[in-house]
Amino acid sequence: MGYIISYFYIPNMEIVILSVGVLISAVLAVIYSQRDNVKWYSVFKPLTTILIISIASIVYLKFNSFYSAIIIVSLIFSLIGDVFLIHKKYFLHGLSSFLLAHIGFTIGFASIYGFNWTFTPLVFLTLIGASYFIYLRKDLDKYAIPVAIYISVIVIMNWQAIGLVYINNTIVFFGMAIASLLFSFSDSILAYSKFKKPFCGAEILTLSTYWISIYILAIAGLYLE
């Protein structure tokens, strides 16, 4: 049990305080999104990601690793995407920003043990990604090509995250793989809500899984040394 707990222990009070801030900010962002209060939602949505970037920055200063550096860059692109997606008319801009973030996360995963060529997860991920694209296809209109590219990049990101578990099946890599999949789940809910049918709770699912995902990826740098 102590071995497991050690993976979740955060040995830095600044990170603990920022983590509490992330939780509070995320809850407020969700509340204001449900109340359609764009003013305060526009404050707390990016603030939550900024706090997670701050955590990633502390981790980088502690270990000076390439992984943490690329995570910070990726989170900055995520922050830009957050801001764009506050307003629906900037959807393509937000998509492009998150595309760059996913590429950065992929590079971060590959930087740990090199690019992983285990094809079994790739086959399953490709089937899932292709099936979801086909499901969305008739409703995508002008977004068909951008979404196809976006899904392809997500598949590769998930592939490399899961590949880490094939090399080293410790809790930290399981956590990173789950974080990557949670990001994909968040994106899939966002896509369904935009292109298929908005539903009650979509924003809650999208935001909560997204922030849990990037928080895990930011904090993971503590346990890679």
C-alpha cells in the first residue's frame, strides 16, 4: 500500500496549494458555464488551465526535464484553445490550438523511451477513431478535413501514451495513458455536442475530463525521475 501511495504523494506545498486552486477554479468555471455567465466563465476557464501550467512549471524547475518542458508548451497551446472555444465562432482556431497541444503531448510521451512501435493499440485506436469520424461525417460540413486530421493526431497521441505502459507498467505510466484517453473522451463529447446534439451535462463532462487529464500530465513529471 505504501508503494502505491508514494506515487500519489505530492512533495511540494506550492503544488498542493495550486492543486486546491485548480479544483476551486474548475468548480467555479463549471458552475458559471451552467449558468451561461460568460463573463465569469471567461475568467475561471482559462484560470484553471493557467494554474495547471503553474504546477507544470514548478515540476520543470524541480527536475529540468524535457518532458515537463514540452508539457508546459502543450498546456500553453491548450490555454489558447480554451480562450478560443469560449466563443463558438472561433471553433476552428481552438481546434488548431489543441491540435498543436496534442502534437506536443505526443512528443512528450515519445521523449521518455523513444517513439513506441507497438501496433496492437494502434489498430484498436484507429478503428475507434475512424468509426467516430464516420459517425460524425455527415454533420461535419466544412470541418470534415480539420476534424479528420485532429482525430488522426489524437490517435497517435493515445498510441504513444499507451505504449509507455507496454515498456514500463508502473502506476505513473498507467496514469498518463488514462490521462491521454480522458483528453480524447473530452474531445469526443465536445464534438458530439457541437456536431450532433447538445445535451445537458456535456460541458461538465468536457471540462472535468479535460482538466483531470492535463493535471495528471503536468504532475506526472514528479514521478519520472
